Amino acid sequence: MLSRRAFSGLAVAGAAASVAGPASASVPAAEGTIGFHSLPSSNVPGEVGVAIYEPPGYDAARAEAYPFLLFLHGGNGSEKDLLFFKRVFDREIASGRVPPLVIATPSGRRSLYMDFRDGRERWERYILSDVLPFVRRSAHVDASRERTFIGGVSMGGLGSLRIAFKHPEPFAGVIALEPAIEAALEWKGVGPGTRFWRPEPALYPMFGEPVDPDYWAANNPATIASAAPERLLDLRIYLEAGDQDALYLYEGAEHLHRILFDAGVAHEYRLVHGADHVGPSLRPRMADALGFLARQLSPPGWIDQSVLDFRSAIDRGKRAIGIEPERVDPRRLIRR
């Protein structure tokens, strides 16, 4: 079994190599800024760091408030992980592919962003009750649901999916990069492919000792989605994983994709060819995720008259052979 200490060293080394490697494009002249803050809370022990990215040309007095992305870091990380993607944020905004937005990363330590079963630490509540209001006080961000998003990478991908699926009301969408989720609906279905890097004792603080299977299921994104998929219809979902992920996280991502697909919940899913859990692929994958977010903020108008004419012709063909055309709902997959 790979020890947590050994895995931590490998993950941190991989992340550092990714950050230190050559950029895929030159850094734009206009750069955003990242400020670091401390946020005390009664929900979690000690003061917790929060990093806030403000885009190039940030104007705290402009008439239109900025869209807001709450981005959760991965295991063994901190709020400083926001620095890893700063060049991506700057470049995508400067190019016009992504509108200027504010991005905040709170430290989640090794919490899985969970409210612990025994109530000692309440990280989910911290995110929703402390971090969201703090960023809204500290930056000129839009507080409306339609311009508020949550996302994350690895452990943060898991946390963002769980929080968004349990509490879809505050968020327009969720972007989950290589989420550390299991391909299981029940605790007993979690096999050695997960336990070699996330051994059961590491979960005792969150889920109890031994792991409480009901509490695990109540906080497992796939189980939540499977139990009540209709609650997710108004949530825009982006899900991805690398097909070379050494932690096999593509298995959990594919599992969740199939649950959403079978339930007819519209979403975007990518199995990124050639990408591992760490390394240079993470920056372009972040750019792709931001592109999805940008399309939710400013829909590109893909359903134009040519598409409507095409659908009309196809519907006539369906009716000719006795198939009733589907009612189009962009929240749902078109199903027979």
C-alpha cells in the first residue's frame, strides 16, 4: 500500500513540476492579482487561509459585479494552489475566451470538505456559511445564483461535486477536474483501486471508526445523484478525468457520468486522452473547464435557425414512422 506520506510527496512534487514547467503560451501583459486572507470560523479549528484572484483591470466600482468561481484545491494543498493556475486565468481572460471573473480558493486541509460525522469539524458548513459571504464582502462579485459557480481539482473536485449536489441552490454550475470520487454507490463497493491511496483509517475522522456506510453514502456524489437526479437539472455540470490517471480516478468519473447519462441529466464529460493526475496537462484542462463556465455565463447561440430547420425536418421523419418527437429541454438529454 502506498502510504499517505509517500503519496503526499509524489503529488506535491508533480504539482511543483507542473507549475515550474514551460508555459504553453506567453503570459499576457495584463495580469490579475491574488490576495491572501485569514478567515477565523467556529466551524473549523484555527484560522483558515483564503486566496482571492481578481482579474486584469479589476474595478471594484464598476456597475456590473463580477461572476464568481469558488475553486477548491486538491489533497495536501492549500489556498496557495490558486497560484498554480494564475497564468491560465490571465491568458483566458485576456484572450476574451473567458469573461473577467473573481476566483477564490479556501484552504480545506485534508478534510475532503466534509462536515465530520462527530461534528468536531464542519468544512462543508464553513464553505457555505463562512467562505461565500466572506468573498462577497471582500470582492465585487455577483451574489446571484446564475453567476456563482463552484469547482475543484482532485479532492476539491470531490468536494465541489458533493457540495453542489447537496446544495444546488447557490450555484449555477460545478466544474470538477479529476474528482477523487469512487466508482461505487455503497461503501462496501469501494475496492483496492481506491484504498491503496486513500486507506480506510484516513477516513475515520470524517466518517467514523469504522466507516459509517450510511454517512458515507449520504456524502458520496454518485449516490446523491442516483437518489434524486431531478434536483440536478438546473445545475450545469462539467466532469473530466485523464485516461492515464495513476489513481484510476477516471473510473469514478466515468461511473458518475453514466449515472447522470442514464438519468437524462444534461452535462459535459471529458475523458482526457494522455493525461495523468499531475503534470502539464492540468493547465489546458483548466482552460477547457473555464471555457465551459464561459458558455454558461454567455450562451453561444448554438441553436440558431439552421438547427431549428434541421430539427423540424428530423421531426417529420420521426412522425412518418410513428415516433413522437421529443420535447427539447436543454437541461435533459434527448431520449427516445
